[in-house]
Amino acid sequence: MRWWSRSSEALRRRFGGTGWRLMPMAAAVGAAMGVVAVAFDRLVGEAGRLIFSLPGGRAFAGVDLVLLVLLPAGGGLLVGLISLLAGRLTPLSRGPGIPVVVEALARRDGDIPAEAGLFRAVTASLTIGSGGSAGVEGPIILIGSALSSALARLGRVSAEQRRTLVGCGAAAATAAIFNAPIAAVIFVLEVILRDFSTRTFAPIVVASVFGTVTAQAILGRNEAVFEVVTELNIERVFTGQELAHYAVLGVLAGLVGAGVSASVRAAERVGKRAAGPPWLKPALGGALLGLLGVVWMATLGPAAGGGTEAPPFFGNGYPVIERLLRPETYAQEGGGVVLLAALLGFKLLGTCLTLGSGGAGGVIAPSLMIGATLGALFASVCTALGAFPGESPATYAFAGMAGLIAAVAGCPLAAFLLVFEITGDYQLILPAMLVAILATGVAQLFVPDSIYVAMLRERGVRTGAYADYTLLRRLHARDVPLVPAVTVRPEAPAAELLALSRRYAVTDFVVVDASDGYVGLVTAEDFRALLLAADALPLVVVGELMRTGLPPVNPDHTLDLVMEQFSRHDVAGLPVVDGGGRIRGMLTRVMLIRSYQETLAARG
């Protein structure tokens, strides 16, 4: 018992309070997500086989090309109808998976309804299975986060521990998909949680390990949902003579990554503003994607394999990526510059049509495919010009994947670690590091925010890069002690403000209507101006002095939003109102800063 007490005390000091108890919960989340990730991938695969078996195999020629339009359109129609039902049950069932999770962490302390994950599993499998150009990573991260949030509710853990468990679900899902536990941990800490503290890091590592091991146990030894060949059979993977080539590829990846981010965001804005019911838009996007497939089959189908399969830019693109990462592909098929260039453009356009119209899926898999295609295209062009110093374009395809992910998602560390873990080849991490860093820097010159940060800004969620800003996003206005509000009516004479100031020693006054609802605010600056015009005091009423453009604060607002309000309006305090618009008190700058400093000190 004495040993247990000492151990428990040490664990509590290390991980904070009862945070050490998250370890078994993190392990349970990881194991569950290993199973769920494999099951979800098979659900997507079965949906695709079922849908594309309708024409009797996967041959698309002649009149069967009509099916290339009807199948994605039908899948989109089902997605739209299911999303309509899901939106009435939970608003978190809509939108890209990773921004939905980050928004839930920022505004709901990671409280994600389980049905949000269930609906996303169905809509994503229909979207991707019917040919939609999207990835499984965003949906599986939302599914894992919803599952973790449900476990947190059952375990009745604190809000901060629930946030960590949500990160555990996201990391375990990512690790199971790619067989990349290290990259999964870094991705979640770098993109989703933005918190590298020990109390957050340790449970996420545990979940990532259990997710990877569970997926391997189901799929086979050291295998993953997305698996590529790890033996390149190349003597010279990376040489000093290739530094300039990889630097150019890094710049190109940054430019293309910025274009991908801007294009997808623009497509989503166009889709939202487009006329028509929202539930019908995924069907329209599917039909346009199908027409794009018809164009591909009619013009490039013979070069891509004779029209025996659906267009290669349909679906998540994993089979195409695996082929681009095999050196023998280029020995058998040559450079294929025109085909690679067309594949890059068609994949980008198809992704915009799918995600912009409301299809359910992520942007990571399309970015991986575009990056691999870009790397192979760059190497093939160099080969055609007689200026290729490497042995195979496959190594450039690997580096291109790292560059595109880094540029689009803003996570260079996770990007090159992902490439390293996928291949297990240490030599490949050197060019991947160079390309990822250069791509991130170039992309930020044109698109300062990553695609996820930009999507969150449009949702009104601001993300910070440092732990102290993350803390501001975890605290709410209800956590700050309020100062009693001194209220006055608009029709009251301004002289009443002088009496109230002497009685309560305040210079800010909240103006309310007959039902005590918030109307406006008389600030200290307004009050001082009144004192300087003492001669006009008998002629002025409060309504002539008050400011009506100062928004009140809701108790559920996070402190980063409150700080933004203070930065916009030069006032010492803002009124806090409840759901009915009644005044609860005044939140002052002084009390906000004091509460923040006290919480920061308590966290150590």
C-alpha cells in the first residue's frame, strides 16, 4: 500500500491531478480505433465495389459512360439526404472532419456527439465509394474523436482530460491508417490540439501505439490500411547532386499546395452561395465529377489503361499513389509527362467539385496523390530534358507527398515523418525534410494560413500557435469573476450618472430597457466628457451618451474571443448577458488578465 501511494503521488505530480488515469482510457481508445479504422476502410471499399459493380464490372465504354455521371450523382444524392437528417440532429455532422474536431475543442471542450461520427462514417463511405475525390483521414479522425468524447462522458472526466482523449482518438485513427504512430502523434499535437505539454503528449503516444498495434494484428504483420512498398531497390536514393532538384521541387510543391488550399476553399464558398437546396448540391457535384470522368475516358482513357477502370482521380487515390511510388512503374511506362500533368489537374478539379459541393471526405489523401504526381511529373520532365541526376522518379514522388501535405496542412514536421514511417527508409527523410520545409515557407507567402486554419477562421474560430493562447481558448467568460453592473435607463437624466458614480465608485454604466435587457454602455471616456461639459448636464439624457455598438459577452465565450472584443473597442469592461439578454455583470480587462495569470500559474 505504501508503494502504491508513493507511485500514485508521483504519477499525479507528473501528469497533473488524476490525469494519470487517462493512460488506460487512452489505451482503450487506441485499441478501439485500430478496429474502427480498419472497419471504416473496408466499409468504403465495399461501398465502392457495390456501387461500381452495377454496370457489371468496372468497364466504362460507349453508353456505359453515362454511368460515370449517374453513379457519383446518385451517391451525392444519398449523401445530401443523409446530411439533411444528420444536420437536424447534430450540427457537428457537417463540414470537414478536422476543422469540426478543432471547433468542438475550442467551443465545446471536445464534447462531440457520438451520432456525428456515425453519420460521417456513412456519408464518407458513400462519397468516396461512389467515386468522390476525397480521403478517409478527415472522416476517420472525426469518428475517432466522437468515440473518444463518448468514452470521456462515460468516464466523467474533466473538460481538459476530455480534450486530451479526443486527441487520443484522432492520433490512434491516423496511426492505424498509415502505420505511422510517430507522425500521427506529431500531426495531432501540431494541427489539432496545438499543445505539446507532457500531460497531453503521454496519453496520445499510448493511444497511437495501441491503434497501430491493433490495426497490424487485424491486417497482418507490420501492415496498414494505406501501405506502399518499402523496398525501393535503388542504390542511390539521395545524393548531393540532387539538392538543387529537390529545392526546386520544394518551391513547386509550395506553389501547388497554396493553389490546392485556395481552390478548395473557393470551391466551398461557391458551393455555399450556389442556389438550390443544400441536400441537392452533393448530387450536382457528383454529376460534374462524372462528366469530368467522361472527358478523361474519352481523351486519356487509352493512355491510362484502355478504359477498363474508373478514372484514376476518382476515390481516395491510394492505388494510384502506390503505383507512383514503385520504381518499376517508370521502367515499364516511361515518364508519361502529359498523362501525369493531366492527372494532377483532374485530381485537383475533382477534389474541388467533391468537397465544394458538400461531399464528405478529407483533403489529406487528395493532397498525397497530387504531391506524388507532382514529384513524378517533375522528375519525368527533368528526365526528358536530360537533366535528371537520380535513379528513379519514385523518390521524388515520395518527397512531393511530404511537400504537398506540409504546404496544405501547415505541418512540415508531421509531413516528413509520415513519409519516413511509410517507407522505413532513412535516406528518404533527408529530401523529404528539405521539400517539406521549403514548401511550407513558399505556401505561406501566398496563403498565410493552412487550409484548416482558414476553414476555422471562416467558422469564427481562431487558433493560436502557443500554449498560452491555447489556454485562452480553454477558459470561458464564466470562469472570470464579474464586477457588479450599475444599470441605468436611456431616458434617465445624465445627472443621475454623477449620483451613481459617487455611490458605487464606478465610471462605466450599463444601459437597460424596461425589461432589464441590454441596450448600450456609457463608458468611462463618455463619463469624463460629460464632466467637462457641466453646463449642458441638465439638458442631456443617458440615451444621448450611450454607445450602442459595443457587443455584450456571453458566459460561454472563450477568452480569446473576449480579448478580441477588447482589442476592437477601447473600453475597460464589457457587459455579460445570459441567454435571455439580462445583465449578469461586467467583465473587466483587469479581472480577465488576473484570471488568466492565476490559471497559468496553477498549471505550472
